Amino acid sequence: MTPFQQNGHRGEFGDITLRDLVAPLFRRKRPMIGAFVAFTVLASLAAYVLSSSYKVKMEILVDRERVDPTVTAQTTTGGPTSQVPLTEEEINSEAEIILSPDLLKQVVLANNLQERERSSIMAKIVNPRNDEWYVSRAVYHLGKELNIEVVKKTNMIGVIYKSTDPKVAYGVMDKLASFYMEKHLTVHRPTGSFDFFSKETERYKDALAKSEA
């Protein structure tokens, strides 16, 4: 029997009961209850926000424009022409087109996202601004809310957008796809092709007018 046990005292590393552990908590009962209530409210709020969030996903396949082979007298076989694989820089450049400010501005105006900025807490704090300020804020936030990732080992670009309103989520992604295709064709259109098609259109109009006359 140790000296500590002989004197009827608990040793330095004696058994600690459950009451000893929870006793400090009971002494601070009010702060513990307040922390528990705050945690419960925050957890419920987070669950509500996450459950009412709508996610729309789009995937874009990046590929080069089709190049027709040159037909010559020496051409005897019609085998497919080999294309050089796309580089990482080319795929990333397409992702930059999606996030270009002018394209995002078109999406903002098409979905009236600037009105969401007008009714935000930030807009209530600062003095009233002009419409262009709200549009620029909406463009900035849309660029942050879009989740764009290049799928590894593929030519695919994944675009994800979330919103608490399903109509806004679909509208943003729908307009983003339309405006992206327009800008993609504009950026990659061969030099002089617009003038060529314009002249061809005018020529057919003149031919139609002569035939009607």
C-alpha cells in the first residue's frame, strides 16, 4: 500500500470520474447553452441554403476547326488528314473566352443580374450608383460564381453555376453557351471570311432582283 493510499488521499494519477469531467461544464452552463443554440441555428441555416441551391452543369468539347484537304492532280487517296493534338494553352484560352468581361456582361444583361446587385446589402450601405456600376458588380460576382475546370487528359471544359433560383441558374447557363459560341466563332473566324460572305450575299441579292425583274 502506497503512502498516498495510507493517508486516504487520491494518488497523483488516480482515477478520474465522469463527474469530475463535466463539473466545469456545469459551472459554465449559460455560455455552453448559448454556444449550442448558435451552432444549431447555423447548422439549420446552412442545411436550408444548401438544400435550396440549384446547380447547372455544362461541358464544352474543344476542337480545331475542320480543314478541308487541298485537291490536286496528285491526290489519289481520300484518307483522313491527321491533326495535331490540342495543347493545354489552346484549351485554357477557350476557358478564358468564357470568363471574358464582355461575354459575362452580355449574360448579366440577358438575365437582369444587375437587379440582384441593386437589392443587395452592399447597395444599401453605399450611396445610390448608376446602372453601369451595378452591371460591373454583377459581372464581377458572376465571374466568381462560375466554376470552370479543364477535365484532365481530355479536351473538355466543365462549367458549373449554382443559384437559389432555378430559372436564374438555367438562364445564366443557356445564355453563357449561346454567347460563348458566338464569340468562339468570331475569334477563330479566318481573316477575310466575313467580307467574302458579305460579298456573296450581295451578289445573290442582285441576281434575285434581276430574276424578279
